[in-house]
Amino acid sequence: MRIAFSCENNLGLESKVNAHFGHSPFFTLVDLEDGQVKKVEGIANPYAEHHQPGQIPGFIHSQNADIMITGGMGGRAVEFFTQAGVEPVTGAQGTVKEALDNYLKGNLKGASGCSESHEHGHGEHHH
């Protein structure tokens, strides 16, 4: 299983999860086997500055991610990920390691679009 995390920096499992995936400068990809971390890879978000709807979900899908974990994302992004077969999960905070632990314990699941989110008019509260 491969899980992608939206991140503010590129520090592996210590990367800070970004509140909104679309503006994240980096993504951290974590490969799991039997619940154990096998590989951690940081990649730059090629669409951090400017993106069209669907570009980032397509990019994450092209990285073979099964799950996208982030602080928050708009409703359209949730739809794009679902259509691409990537499970969107919102509500993450802290480091990638903390968010991964919370996900594996079942404390993080599902996604809801940010209520303030239109195309790019995101509010600062993504909980």
C-alpha cells in the first residue's frame, strides 16, 4: 500500500502535514507492507503555485498512491481522487509519522470537502 501525504517540507516521516493539499510544496510517499514502513520518498508538487482542477489528484494517482492524507481539501478534489481510485482522507495534522499512526489506528478516515472551499477561496480552518 502506498500512502501520499501533503507536506509543508521534505523531511521524510518528520515532514509537517499541510493544512491544504493543493498548495503543498511537497508530497511524502510512504510504502507500507504488513503495517510496516518499507520506503519513504519526498517529491516536489509540480502544481503548488498554479493548478487546474484535477491536475494534482491525477499526479498523485500517477505516483501509484492508494490513499491521499491531508489536512483538508476542497469538495471537487475529493471527487477527483475518488474517481481516480485514490482514497482521500482529511483531518490530518502534525508530522507524517503522527498522521500515519493515527490513520493506522483508525482515528483518521474519510474525507469531507472544506466548507469554505470554492475553486481557490479556501479558508484557513480545515478541521
